[in-house]
Amino acid sequence: MTAAWRRLPPPARAIAVGTAAAVAAAGERDRDAFDTAVLSLATVEGSGLVLGAVVRLLVEELHPDGVDGDDIRRILDRCVPAAAGWQPPVDQHTMLLLLAGALGIHDQDEESAPPAPVVLTRHAVLLTADLLAAGDRPLDPYLGAAFAEIQRTELQD
């Protein structure tokens, strides 16, 4: 646990610790540690919001001139096969929904049921780990920025 995370309230700290554990396990391709971390993280309220913010921050930084359809295709073409190689079943449509949702270009269709929280969490962590690796970036600054952004939004509402 980083020093900055010690100051987080317990629910946010659980998200930070769980996300770090899941992303580290994904980076090491440790199936058992990944499954354990994802199952735990999926039960923490707000984890999806934080993961979505981390994904958005990473995508925006990796594509400073904006994101277009080709960029999304390249992300999926890199992430899905790499993740599916060690973490089946990875679903490209779920990855696309997460990516589009994080970028604010897709709201869940009320007529179709969303994937289960553990499926969304699994895919969000795999997407996060891929984006971090693609940019050779550490998780901590993005996680911290995601919490700060969420806090600002909550204070403004």
C-alpha cells in the first residue's frame, strides 16, 4: 500500500489495494492471484467507477490528439488477444463496452442486461493492465488522479 492510499477512507482504500493487486497479477499473468483479486474487487461498491476513470485517463494520455474509431480498434486488437492468451474467456464486446463507457460515448442499453460485475471487473482490469503496459506507465498516478476526479465531481454535485 502506498503512503497516499493510507489517507483514503476505507472503501476507497479497498478499491486502491484491490486494483493494484489485480493489475499486478495481470502483469505477471498469475491466474490464481488475478482471480482472487478480481473476485474481491468486484464486490467493492464504486470499483467500476474508479476503474472506468483510470481507463479514461490512460486512453486520453496515450492519445493526446483525441481518440477515434481506429484508435479504439487498435486498443482492442492489442488487448483482447493478449488477454485471451492467458485469461479466457475474454469478450471483445465487453472490452468495447468498457472502453466506450469510460470515454463517455456509450450508456448501458436498458433493454440488454449488463455483464455480471465480476465479468466487468475482470475485463476492466485487463484493459487497465494493457493500457499501462502499452504506455510503460505505473498505476499509482492514474489511480490517484481517478480518486481526485471522483471526489471533485462528488463535491460539485
